[in-house]
Amino acid sequence: MNVEQIQMQEVELALKVPFRTHQGTVHSRKLIIVKAIDREGRVGYGEVTAFETPFYTAETNDTAWYLIKEILLPSLDLPSILHPEDFANAVSSIQGHPMAKAGVEGALWDLFAKQSGKSLKNLIGGTRETVKAGAVLSLSSSLEQDIKQLKQEGYQRFKLKVKKGEERELIEAVQAIDPELPIMIDANGQYTEADIEHVQSLDDANLLMIEQPFRAGDFYLHRSLQAKMVTPICLDESIMSAEDAIQAIRLKSGSIINIKISRVGGLSAALRIHDYCKQHNVPVWCGGMVESGISKAHNIALASLEQFTIPGDLSGSSRYFEKDLVSPLLEVVNGEMIVPQGDGIGVNVDEEYMEKQTIRSFTFEVYS
């Protein structure tokens, strides 16, 4: 691939509104942008979507920065990387840190697609020209207006971020506004074995799915719950690798898989999961991480694959950020997002704006 440089820039992007989870509230988003630059000056872009604190997974921006700068790049024989999948094999001896790996691998995938003169979608065998988008709702005074606005924009699936004990209140509030709204809930692993009956009680709520009820990796509890419920159980944080997805499907720990490129260690692993799920008729959808248009473009290319039959967390660029890093903006039109057709991820990165938002940077010279 003739990579001469790997660059990292940590940027901070202002959010239009705070992003709330059951663990806390985020007012701005720090992201690490990775650039792979070849001898001809072509640039591939990837993104590390870890958070500042380890509330989603154990990784943080700081751990990813250290891992890439001090361990991954110095130990990597980049001249031997002829295809992005070679990278996944080359770093397999480094345990964990999937988001850090995914950021670097993403830059290589984008660069390789550009070198091949293909869109990332076409390179990986995507079949869709557009992908369906989903949105996230929270209990607020503007809930009715939020639903009305999102429906007008055509969003086709609505995720409710819930707190244990308050699920029914939010579900009923939404259904009182629109009984036919296609909704799911995301628990982010809040429940324990003692809560099984409580979660079961939601089986009559007409939900599309319940996402990640128990802690990551507890395939037994998820299997036990799924066996007792009609509502599909979707696994998110439990799927940290292709091997996790294979195990979950074999154990029948859930009925749906949420594939996040960053969480599983990169696009190569995401493609393996997609293909295995396709072979076993397991529906998948593409998860998001409150990310810039760089990562979003990678996700949209992935979601163009055949087995992505459920609308994903693919909201438009303008929904979260005051200003995104890319143009044209990736927006939802009539509930769908157009898959970029240009070479690579198919978007232009505003380098000047990215430089203004940069907190720290690092350059690794491959041939120094």
C-alpha cells in the first residue's frame, strides 16, 4: 500500500445538545482522527470513537492514543501491509484495544479504496444505494415535538435510552404520542440476574428489540432471557470481536446483532460478523458512537451490505454537531442516507477546520 506516514489528531467538536446516557451527560465530543498517507500523497481517514472515560468500554481516548503511538505503530511492519485485512492479522497479537485498532484500520481501508479507484461500498461488496436511518429519543419536555420532527424527516426506527425502573414510563410516554411508532430500548447492560422478571415484564410493550440488557460478555444470562421472551434480544457491548458474535449465535444468546466497526476492532472483523450472520439468518444493524462524518461514512458503506435489514444508528451530520469535519454533509432524506459513491469513503475532510479543533497531534514516519 506504500504508506509513508500515519498521522493522528485529537479533535474536540461542540455538540448541539448534550448527549445523555444512563451514566452521564456529554457536552462536547473528543475524537481521534487517523490519517494514512501514501507516497503519492493520497490520504485515507479513520476515526477512533472511544470516549474520554471508560463508561462504554474499557478504552478511552488516552488509552487509544498511547496504544497507537507507543505500541501499535512502532511494532507494525507497515511496508508488509498489502491489504487492510493484513493489518488485522498483523495486530492480532496485541490484546484488546479494538477502537484504537479500528481507527488505524479504517484509514487503511479508505486509502486502499482510493488507490483502487473504488468507493468503499463497492470495494466491500455493498449492494444498496441508500441505507435506512434510526434515531434516539429520551424523556424530555420536548418529546412530542422531537417525535414529530423525526417522523417528518422519515426516521424509521426509534431507540429509547432507558434507566432501570423508568422503562415503562418512557415507553408509555412515546406510545401515547404515537402507538404505531417502531421503538426499541437500549439498557447498556444495566440489568442483573435479579432483574430477569422485570425485563420479562416488558415483553408486552410491543418493542422491536431490547438491546444489551445484561453486562457485556454474559452470554448465559442473555440466552436465558431470550428463551423466555418473544421480544428479540439484541447484543451490543457483548460483541467485541467476530469470535464473540459467532459464540453468541451458537449459544442463541440473542436474535439480533448490532455491529459497530469500532467496537469489534475494525471493518475486517465487521465483515466477518456480517457474513456469519448472513449464513445463519441473523438480522444485523449498524450501531453508531456519536461520531464525525468520517466514521459515519465508514458505517454507511458497511450498512450497504445485504444483511443489514434493520435501520441503524445512522443519523445525519447536523443532528449532533455544530459543525462536522466533512463535506458534503451526510444527511437523512426521507428516512434514508445516500451511500457516498466517490473513491474511498466518498467525503471530503475539512482539513482547515480540523486543524482549528485539534487538541494534540502526532506523526509517525514509516521509513524514518
